Amino acid sequence: MSLKPIDLTGGKSVYCFNQHQMDQARRLFTEDSDSGKKIRDMVATLEKEFTRNEQATLAFTLIEHLNETSEF
């Protein structure tokens, strides 16, 4: 049974990421550090074990959770 992918391109914008935030996330992901390795390992596991829809759901849920629990 094949599930229809969730359309991630439509609808009202909810969160905005600026280029600096994306650059910093990419830098942390690629850098030779314990954090970079941990993130790359987790992404590899998620890509292996989660469908694309599950990955998207997790990403959106994490961002929402971080936004709701922000100390700023």
C-alpha cells in the first residue's frame, strides 16, 4: 500500500527561517564536531527508518515544540 505524500508547498506560511539560520544549521550539520556527527547520524537513521511524510511530521513537530518552549 502506498501513501500519498503530504504536500509541503501549499497553504499559509507559519514559520519563517532566515538565511543566517539556515547557514548556521548547515554549518553545524557539516562541521567536524561531536554535535555535527550526532546530527548526521540521527538524520541517517531517520532517513532509513522514516518515510518522507514521517520525516516532515517530525521536523514540523520539533520546530513547533521549540517555538512553544522558547526562552526568548
